[in-house]
Amino acid sequence: MLPRSPRVVVFGALIVGAVALAAAPRGGAQDVAPPGPGAWRGWSSDELRARMPVPPGARLTRYPGRDGWVGVRASGGGFDAWCLARLGRFEDGDELEAVARRHAGLPAESWKLLDQGRGHGAWTWYRTFQGSNEKIAVLAVTGHGPRGSYVFLLVTAPDRVRPEAAAIGRWHDALEPF
């Protein structure tokens, strides 16, 4: 599990500010509080060696992957939560960030590093990013667990971030490779 990051707590304010600028002329899992009716539930995969909360009523879809990446997408409650793993390979930070941006569909200029650390729970190291445009807001966590490389993404509409900031923060804190 990741430590509580003050930067993730203010993620909502960052996204709302970034969207306002873009609109102006000239971006083990436990149950967590809901982003609407129902509670998020824990999801775990022995195949991916990872845990994350998934939104209420989420539909899980296996991501067959490419270049050795496999994963799952949980869609529900206005959120898409992704867990991508590349077991047996420890990619560098730039490669993990590129995978996250590619899946989010955001260019590098709309991406910002929020937090990073080493040695928390099963994480060897991790980085937390946020990205946004007028249509989507993304929180991404990349890093190494004991068995490989991981990319977790949470995607939603920018106007949902502020009201759901507490649930988004708890999603972040509960991510865990094992």
C-alpha cells in the first residue's frame, strides 16, 4: 500500500485548476468510500500479483496486452480503473510513464509528477502522476513491485474529481503489488 500523499489529497484542486486553464483562451485493497451509491470493493489477482479498489458496479475486462503487458480494466460509477503489469521485467521510470500516458491518451505536456517514493509496503519505488484535459482527469501510479513493473490508472471526468477527491485518495493509497 502507498503512503498518504498530501499532493494526492489536493489532486482535485490541481485538476479543477488545470481544466479551468485549458478552457480559457489559449490538464491489500480494502473497501473505500463510494463515489456515489455503493462502496468500492477490493480486487486482487494472483496472475497480475496486484490489488486495487474497483468502482461500484464495475465491469471487469481483461486487457490482453502488448509487449508483455497484461492487465484488467474495471469500468463503473463514472470511473475506469486500470491495473497493468509486466511481470519478470523491471522497466525504467520513463518507460512506465510512457505506458501510463499511452493508456490515458494524454500528451506529455498535460502530465505532472505529484509524488514519488521508495520502500513503501511491497513497492520498491513508485511515482504518482496526474494528467488532464477538458474531457478526462487521470491519476496514475507507476513503479516496481517484488515481481515486476506496474501501472495503475484511475480515469474520470474532470468535474467528478473535486466531489470524489476523498475516494480517489483512498484508491491511490490502497494500490498494492505483491
